[in-house]
Amino acid sequence: MMRQWNMLSQQPCGNPALEIIRDEHEALASVLRALGDTAESSRRTGVPPDFEFLRAMLFYMDEMPARRHHAAEEQLLFPTIRERCPPLRPVLDRLEAEHARSESTVQSLERALTAWQVMGNERRESFELLLRAYVAGYLGHMEVEENYVLPVAQEYLSEADWSHLHSALARQSGPAVATAAGHQALLRRILDHDPSAPGKTLNFPP
């Protein structure tokens, strides 16, 4: 079910602004893979999934991109790239449109998951089909950013541009420290969670 994503973030780039973006990509990819693996394991074993675990991951994918990651790209990174490298503008327009679609799709997934939980296996396939498309699309979206947009940005943006971007990214986190800490805590709980452990619950951060 899961497509392989060739992540440039596996190799440190020495650019603090890019490291922030790539760290967020890494976190999002980890949750996407956990979503796919959990649904696939349920289908393979015939055992109902941990619906609370799936819902927590969808909550993360609804919160983190919409509140932080997409905003950082659309308000800070992409405008600078548009200015420095005009030929890349159509690609950035497409990526921003995909941001909006992904935020809508994850909300549809939350509804489809509830339908599966309350209506039973007759609603399983609808959730799985939507999830497969969402996971593949989001990983593909980040692959374009990692393997095409960010390398072009490294070539065209100056040291002053990167310094400004890093300062802006840091300021963006400033007023939302509590929110950022909450997302990080939730991510840790997701990645540490064993959905096969009976009675284990995933509590949302306060």
C-alpha cells in the first residue's frame, strides 16, 4: 500500500530553515505511513483496527499541516522562491492547490472512519480507498517539494534570503509555542503507540 518516498531530509543540509521544513516532512511522512500500515494490518488480519489510534493520526494530519506546515510554506518559503525563480511559479501554484485539497480530504477521512466504526465492515472499503489515495498523494506532494522545489530554492536563494526565512520561521513558532509543543507531544505518542496492545489509549495533549 505504501509508496516509497526518497527523502532528502535523511541527509543534513546545514541550512537551518530547510532543516525545519524537512523535519516537518519527516514527521508527516511517519504519520502517513503509520496510517497506511494500521489500515493494512487490519485488512490482512481481519481484526478491527484501533479506531482511536487512527482518529488521533487523522487529527494530527488535520492540525499540523493546516496550522503550521502549509502556512510556513505558503506565507514564507514559496513567495521568496516565486520572486527569485519565476519559472517555478506554476509548480508552486499546483502545490498550494494540493494543500487545500489535502486539508479537505483529511476531513472526509475522519467522517469515513466514523462511518466504518459505527456501520461496520460495509464502510471499510470506502475508507481504505480514500486513505490510499490520500497517503500516496501527500507523499508524492512532499517528494516534489523535497526533490525539485527545495533544491531549486537552494540554488536561487541567497544567504540573506535563507537567514530571513529562518528568522521568520522561528518567529512564526513564537506565538504558538503551546500549539507546537502539543503537536510534538501528539507525534511522540503516535510513533510510540502500539495499536496491538489491548486497552492502551492515546491521550491527546492538553
